[in-house]
Amino acid sequence: MRTPSRRAVLGAIGLAATGGVAGCLDVPRSTPGRIDDDGLPASAVATTTFRGGLRRRGVYPDATVPDEPRVAWTIRDVNTGDHTAAKASPVATPDGDVVVPGDTGEVRRVTPGGDVVWTAAVEEAARGIHGTPTVVNGTVYVGAYDGALYAFDLDTGERFWRRKLGDAIGSSPGYHDGVVYIAVEYYAPSGAMFGVDAVTGEVVWEDRRPTDHPHSTCAIDRDAGRLVVGSNDGRLYAWTYPDLTFAWAFETGDAIKGPVATHDGSAVFGSWDDHVYRVALDDGVEEWAVETGGMVMSGPAVEAATDTVYVGGHDSRLRALDAATGDARWTFDTDGWITGCPTVAGDAVLVGSYDRRCYALEKRTGEERWAVEGVGDVTSAPTVLDGAVYFTDRASAAHLDGGDGPTGGLYKLVEAQDG
């Protein structure tokens, strides 16, 4: 681990001089039927947001996973393209179904039995959808690579609205108090953070400081009063929350592509400069940085109860780190890159790999419990619902090479003895 240093923090004045421009629109703070999942244990509400809540920690303490899994069913043609960004992850609905998008540009609602309730689609299918939806107040919100944010009816799949925000969206939306927050990319290259009214789709806040195609997923930490997001320009950007005044930017040596998690007054995230960082939310000062053996696109899971960070990397390893110091607790080697996010479910850690497997590990030791193989790279974050594990994979190498190999699918894993 690198010795902690007081890395330079780019202040609002200095960054504005390089061309950052902030929007000044008022953000509505109230809307009928709003939800507030911050600080609550895992529930039907919390699991309808990517990584389980506004802090993006990816921890479900009451969840259980199969001891000896079998594949209950598979739905093909979810992912068919060759874009290497991590694929979208399934999310739970309040009544026990899952919603899953794919790089085909389609969004499906699927029952526990594997029946497709409805299928909706974005307008331009090129590269489709790689972000994971947020489900709030009977609405599915998701961004797509056509640069638009969509709102679909959870019951029917009917489109409520489409808001064109830029040239591409690879990040996952966050919702709080009537506003949907999402990072947006431009071809220039440039980008922006947006706040969009959840009911009307109107833009209520915009800040164009993030540049070079921001792909990261933002976190909102209400205790710390910060909204943070990474960008391909190598910076972590922070705004005060809820008033959304720019606070600071922290610079790494390469792109920050994965989701950012927050914990105990700090942001935890990976960078393509081969490091995992912990940075103070109040002033953007580095608290520690851990060097890995490769780029880090994986977003960390952070378990507050054990003060542990779980994060993967291009060195094919999943690491468990002491959240306070960055010291290693254990590592687990796979046979392929880990670009998706790990999920902590009870006493297990779930993670996918470019070796086409979804793994379950002992949370305390990192020992492998089981691995289930799909047909393509597993880059989504596994989702646990009612004792079952859901995950998606990319299309098979044979399909991507133009052959007749299988396309990427949605898998449901259950206990082998069940059924």
C-alpha cells in the first residue's frame, strides 16, 4: 500500500478556469410518493437501485445464497454486442420480479419463474443499455447509449418519457427526493452530471465539469452532504448535497469508470491507474491508495459492519481490504478480468469474471464456495432475491466472432435440491 499523501485537490475556482461550467437551476426537494432509502437495511425499496442504495455499497446483510446451485432457467438474447463496458445488472422489483436491460437496447421485466412480463426498447439500439435501472414509484429509470434517459411504466413497460441529454449514457441512475441523477457522455469528448425531474423528465440541474466521457455511477451521501462521481478524465468530482454547489475534484492517474461507494465520511473507488482509493468527502484529500496488478473498473462493495472493502480488477483478483487502512485481508484469483461489481449477500461475496463464471466466496476468508459457468464474460453485478442469484453475461466468443454461438443471457440460480 502506498503511503498516504495530501494529493492536490482541484478547487472550484481553479477547475472553472479550465472550462467547467455549472448550471444554476433550482432542484425541487419534494414530490408526492418519494422514497428515502438512505440508512435503511436491505429491503424491496433498497434493492431497486443499483448497488442497493444511494451510497452504492452493494451489501445485503439479510440475503442468502444457494449452498449448491443449479441453473433454474436462462433467457437468451439479453446481450449480443462486443462493447467491453460492464453489462447491466438485474434489479428487483418491489413484488419479487426482476428488471434487466441488455446491450440490444431492450428492457425486460421477468417473473421468478422466468416468464417475460413485458419488453420495452430504446429508440437507437447501437450498444443498447449498459447501465442498471432504478425502480421508484412504479417507474423504471434507465440511461442508454443513444444519450437518453428513459422512464418506463413498471407494470406495463409503456414509456412515460424520454429525455435526450447527450451522445451516450453508460452510467446507472440514482434517485432522491423527486430527482434522477445521472452522468452523461458527449463525443467531444466531454460530459456532464444531470439532475432530471422524475415525473416530467425536465432537466433541473446540470454541471459540465466532468470531461472525457463520464461513465461512472454517482453516489449520494446525505450524512456527509456530498454527491460524488468519477470520470474518464481521471478525476473524482464532488458537489455539496442537496444544494449541489461544486466542492472539489480529486485527480488520479487515469480514468475512473466504475461506480463510487461512500463509507464513514469517505469515497472509495478504483481507477485505471491500477489503484483503489479512499478519499475524504469533506475536502477531497486522499486517505489511502492501494496499488493492484492492473486497471480497476470494478466498483467496490463496502460492508460497514466489518469495515471491509471488496473490489475486483484487471489483474483477475477480488480483494478484501481493511476500509480504515487499505491493508489486504485476503485475495481470490480468478482466470479472467473482474470488471463488474461484487455483491455482499449475508456471509457470501458474489462476483463475476471474464472466465465466464459467477463465483460465491466465503466473506470472511475468500474461500470459494462454488462457481457457475455461463457462455460469456460475466461483468454484471449479481443480484440476490428470495434466496436465488440472478446475473447476466456477454455473448459467447463464437457469437461475437460471427458464428452460431449462444448470445448472452439472464440466469437464475437456485438451490439444487429445490424443484
